[in-house]
Amino acid sequence: MTGTLHTIGYYLAALVVATMPAAMLYWFLIHPFAAFWRRRGKTVTFVTVGLVCAGLAFFLWTLRDRFMATHWGYHWGLIAVGIALYALAAYSEQQIRKQLKFKTLVGAPELDTEAPGSLMTEGVFSRSRNPRYVNIVVALLGWALVLNYPALYVTLALTVPALYLIVLLEERELRVRFGQEYEEYCRQVPRFLPKSGWIF
């Protein structure tokens, strides 16, 4: 790889390592304390939580030289598999975004004091209750294989259990918001991977 491509890979890997923990923290601050944040309002919530998460991302970014100190080199076989996985993730994201709007992505329904929103059960959500979390893991694995920094593999290893905990917190909240409707949805649709076939 040329020096320029190596530099680009370095900064892309550092960006992922800095932002993924901040993204996980965002949901750990929103879901368990949704009732608290509802009383504060969406603006206060998004500004407060956003600043905390941005602060964490900035702090991790300042440590990037330590995280990126080891590089296992680029390997065309890994790059090919990684690109294929990321392409799959990009395609699946398009399918997901047909139903999952921006306000849902940032947690606005969890903070709504007037209406619980609607339970998404169609399209990809008829095959997996959490297709986007599966998609995040696939995309992150793709990045890790292409860029091949140990720090990315560590980030992936930490992201998987973090996402699982986030799902459990989200499910608890959805049971409160949608009751029996959500319970029936859980009985019909697997949490992550379909019992047969593909998600997307």
C-alpha cells in the first residue's frame, strides 16, 4: 500500500475506534433513563447526551496513536472479504432505512411524552427484530478486515456484547410502550437472525 492509502486507512480506523464507543454510550444513556429524559425534553436530552458522547469520542481520538500503534498489514484476501461484507451492510442499510427514519435512529420516540410511536413489524423487521444491530456488526467486521488494525478487532469484540445489552434495554422499554402487541411480535420474529433464510 502507498503511504497515502496507509494514512487514509489509519485515520478511518481511528475514526471507527473513537466513535463506536461513543455511539454505544449514547444508547446506554438514553434507554435506562428514558423517563428522566422525557421530563427534561428532547432538546435538553439531545444536547446533553450528545455533548457527553462527543466528549468521549474526542478523548478517544486524542489517544489514536496509542490505539493505532500496531498494524497487521493489508492482505488482499481480507480486503476482498471485508469489502463484500461492507457492501452487504450498505445494501441492508438501504432496506432498513425504508422503515427506520432518522427520528427513530436518534431515539426520539423513546422521549415522546404524547404518543408511543408505532411498532415496526414489516419489511426486514418481519424477519429480524433488530436488523440494524446485525448490520452494524457486519459493517464493523468489514472495516476491520479491510483495515486490519488490532484496535478494530477489539472494538468489534466490545461492540457485540454492548449491542446485546442495548437490545435488552430497548426490549424492556418496548414492552412498556406496546405491551401485548410487542409480546406477540417477539413470539413471531427472532431477536437477531431468522430461523431460516436471509434477513435482507
